[in-house]
Amino acid sequence: MVGAALGAAFLLSSTRIIGEKLTPYECGELPQGTSYVPMDIKFYMAALLFVVFDVEVVFLLPWALCFKELGMAGFISVNAFLLVLFLGWAYAWKKGVIKWE
């Protein structure tokens, strides 16, 4: 089904290239300048911190669901995991990554 849809789109599409189709769409306005925009590193670091703490939740949820079955070994291992995450958070705080201006 997917192959048929892609094949039909390829066969029925126009291969004629005109200048207007090559310009980026800017809400009806002609594009001005370049598309390069300098990005501050703090946005990248905030995204990385979000991913790290999002992965933390993914690991903690299954642990919380089977807390009784894991016993003391599971409790110690998750505390070690949280300690490493806390140290990373403290390091990011010390470096000023979390500080937003």
C-alpha cells in the first residue's frame, strides 16, 4: 500500500521546476538575508539537561513499580544512580548552565 502510494505520487507529480518553487516559503513575503542564525550554547545545554532528567524518569518509573521485589540491592543501586544525577546537576549549576538571564 505504501509503495503504491509513493509510486503514484512519483508518477503523477510535476517534474517541472520553476523559480517560485525553489524559494523558501515566508508567509507570502520574499526572504531577506541568510538562513543562518547564531544559537547560544545555553539553549543546547538546557536541551541536554532536559534529556538527562527525562531519561532519569524513564529509569525510575519501572524501579518504583517493582520496588518490593528488588529489595535492598535495588534501593542501593537507585540511590547510586540518583547520586550521580545529583552530582551532574550540581556541576551544571556550578558552571552556570541552569542560570537563565
